[in-house]
Amino acid sequence: MRYDPEGSAACRRAIVAAACGEPMRLALGDGACYGPFATGWVSRRMFTRTAGVGSACRAIRDEPVIGAYHGTCDPAVAFCCVPASGAPDACVSPYESVRTGAVEGRCQAAARLGEA
């Protein structure tokens, strides 16, 4: 993972600039900054996931939905495969690993558009 100070500063600026009421609620709820949810490929602006296929990866439990599957892997090329409990050749997403307590895995190649 790489920390992006400008992304972090942009999130802070949005909070500081937001007026009370609905603008503040939206700024605090922005999944790309501090909010609990994001959609699509949105991830926290202050972090860039960089691990490639075959690299070790870790679960990121604070990330919005997309981070739950990619962990520290670069989402353009891989997802984080955490070994399934009792089935070391199978994997679960970091999101599901919360139940097993496992947090480390290996980045597996993501399917290309149209592939199974």
C-alpha cells in the first residue's frame, strides 16, 4: 500500500469546506474518504493498493466494499485470496476472512471482462 498525502488532504478540505446540515452529512459519508460505503471501484483516496499477482496481501477491513475483496492487491490486476479454513487450496475474500480470523493471503489474477 502507498499513502497518498494529497488524497488525504483533499478529504480534509472537503470536511472543512462543508456547511452544516446536508453538505456536512454528504462530506462525512463520502466512501472515498471517511464514509462507511462506496460503490463501484471507489476506494479511499489516501491509499493506493499496489501488490501484484503472486504477492503477499492482507485484508483491509476498513475499506469500502471494493477493498473487502482486493485487500492490498492492485484492483486492476488481482484480488486477495485468503486461505479458506480447512481447505488451503481454496480461498475466501478478505471480507469473509473476518469470520475465520485469517488476514494474510496471496494476490490472485483477476478475470478479464467476459471471462469466468
